[in-house]
Amino acid sequence: MISFRVDIYQLEIRKDRAKPYGARWRVETSYKRRSFKTRGLAENFRSDLMQAARKGEGFDTETGLPESMTKKDEEVVTAYAIALAYTKMKWSGAAAKTRRGTAQALATVMPTLVPDGTPAYPAPDTLREALISYAFNPPRRDEDQPGEIAAALEWMRENSLPLEFLNDVAKRPDLVRGALDACAAKLDGKPAAAATMRRKRAVLFNYFGYAVERGHLTVNPVTTVQWKVEKVAEEVDRRVVLSPARFDHCLTGVTYCGHERGMKLRAFFALLFYASARPAEALALLESDLDLPEKGWGEVIFARSEPEAGSGWTDDGSANDSRGLKWRARSESRPVPIPPICVRVLRDHIARYKIAAGAPLFRTATGNRYTQKAYNVIWQEARGYGLPPKLAATPMGQRPYDLRHGGVTLWLNSGVPVPEVARRAGHSPDVLLKIYAGCIDDGTASANAKIERALGGDAPTEAGEKGDSAA
């Protein structure tokens, strides 16, 4: 977009930087800065901006440059420049965890998208921090940056690959494979988990798609190379599923964890199993979301989710992102019946901790939300109390999220119709069956019993099995 609302400021000098002289200006509400090694270069650049403004030229709100200088500044169409535009475009409306994941994926591939022969940045951890925390976090781009961060971003801007290289069929394959290989590796060079690799590849694909949309690429480069995408296990591993009895032992174990630390989360873990809640849904519950009669079944209404994302990625600066339910419109809710045993645990929690009407169910002693790390620590300790050592060494109930898997498996194997299980769990029936296919009772025990009875019959003779003639 072109704007005529432009302010050009005096040069800024930061002696701790490799390029200490900065030309600063503003287009609309967006602040821009270009750094130079000498005062003369910075003054010349600022003078060009001033002349363009006096002539009444429009300034591009994205690049910050006037029309006459845009033609001279073709180098801005680099992989890095488009990544900046892409993350800005994706920011509004995206979930906080999506914002963070996008930044992490682009920070992984961007150092690979440099011209052949470019030396690696000498401080890769600093470069990664600079890209994630500043460059690909649009609200923080205009903040004052430490010298090492500014230097890393300057290196990225100057060494980023011109996108036109990716239109060259001879150069493209090696560049794209390098980016994809980066998606498949951890920071230490070891193979990344398949799910991590697929997530980063998806971001790379969408980023290149945006470059095609903007007219900088003729085709999405990812589609032009052969590269094996490792399959991600979608089914729940039935080994993680806790039986109701095993879960009850672990829930008792929760009460032995520290001075009230575990007890304050007992109802939280009960909801994960008996209501098959996602942790972020359970932590977002209010007292008013519950119907807890003195006898019989109750009901919990899940209406919101508060996944932990980090304060740098949410709109309000809090560590948790307040959102609607997963895969649902923000206004949708999900009522789930809960059995009497869960009702009793929740009633005890509300009475013990004097939860006021309409107040959050789960808060720390200081009134803060529980972090994922905090409830993971409690669960690991409780699991050690509730499971014998042999089972504790297996994947059984290894993560709090596995309690949800246990709850859904219980419903399915109890004979609850699949559509109703899917509704309670917040899935579609197709997705539910795809994920929990390996946890459904397949009749193995019954089949084994029949075989055992058959094996207990007459022993075979030299002529063959008794009863062969009847076959």
C-alpha cells in the first residue's frame, strides 16, 4: 500500500553495532530503520528519503521506501524480506502457538537460504534468537535490540538469498533440499521427530506459496523436488492407556505430592480421565461451567481453551492464549456428562479451596495459572506412587494427555456409540476412529479363550487330529 504520511528523523548512532549509523523514518504507523557503516552513507540515504518526500512521492508501507527508491532497491526481494512480510500477514487472527511455530520453522530454514559459499553465522544460537524473538515476531520488530541481536539480523538481511535464485531450475533443487533437511534435524544435528519435521515443512510450503502469490516465484519450490516425508504415527499407542483401576491408584498418588501441591490438581487430573478433557480445556474451566448434584451424574461444559504459548506470542502479553475449543468456532461449547466419582472429586475441590461462584477452578497459591511444567512434575511424581516399578518403566500414562486417551478408550470399549464418544471428546467420528483404532477392544481375549479351549481337547494321533473326518 502507498502512503503519503511520512516522518523522517535525525540519524541514530549506536556505537556498539557493526553498522552504527542508522537512518530512521516512519510510514503511517510503521517505524523503519536502515543501518550503515559510515555517517556519509547514512546521510546520503536519508537525503534521498527527504527529496522523495518533498517531491510528493508515495512511500510503500511494507518496504518503507518511496517509489523512486523501490526500483533501486531490488535486493529487498529476498527470502528474508518475504519471510518478514509473510509473518506479518499471518500474525493477525493466528493462534499464539501457531505464531510461535511459524517463527521457529522460518528461523530453522532461513539460514540455509543464502547464496552458495556464504559462511555460516558465527553465533547460530544468537541468530536463531534474533529471528524468532524479533524478526518473525512483528510487534517486537521496532523494539530496541541488543547489539548482538541487531548484528545477527543485519547479517541475515545482507546475506539472504534473492528469491529469483529459486526460479532457476539448476540452482533450485539443492537450495530447497537444504531447507527441507534443516526441517528434519534438531539443533544438535540429530533427526527431529516426524511430527516436528512435518510441521516445519508445512510452514515452508505455505511461505513459498505466499511468495508465488506475491509474484516473486513462478512455482512452489517444494513441489519440484523429491524428498521423503517421514510418516507420523496418528494412532494412539494402546500401551499409554491407563485402566480405571490404575488411574485411581495414580489419582491417590497425586494427594501425596508435596504440601497441597498435588491435592490442588487432583480434580484437574480427574477431568482429563473422566471427562476426556484436553489439559488446556480443563485449566480454563470456571466454577459456573459445572453442574454437580449431590447424587448421580453431573455435567461439565467446556467453552474455552487456554493453551500455554508464551507472553511474546499472545495479543495481551499473557503466557496463555485464551481461545475457543480446538477445531471449533469461538462461540461453540461442548457439554460432557461426568460420572458420580468425578462429581465427588470436583465438589470436594470446590469446598476445600473455597472456589467462588464463577471463579477459575485451578489456580496456584499465588493466583496464577498452572504451567505445563508444573502439572507435568506433579503427575510424574504421582505416577511413581500409583504404578508398580515394572509398569512405571513403560509408556503407560506417561503424560497427563494420556489420561484423555484413557478416558476415550474407556467410553469406546464400554459400548458408547462412536458418534457420542466423538461429540464428548471434541472430535469428528472419522477422526476419532482413525486416532483410537488401536485402542478399541478387538475381541482378542475372547478369541484367545476359544483357542485355549480347543487346545485343551484330545491330543493329535499319528493319523491326524481327532475329528478330521467331520471336517
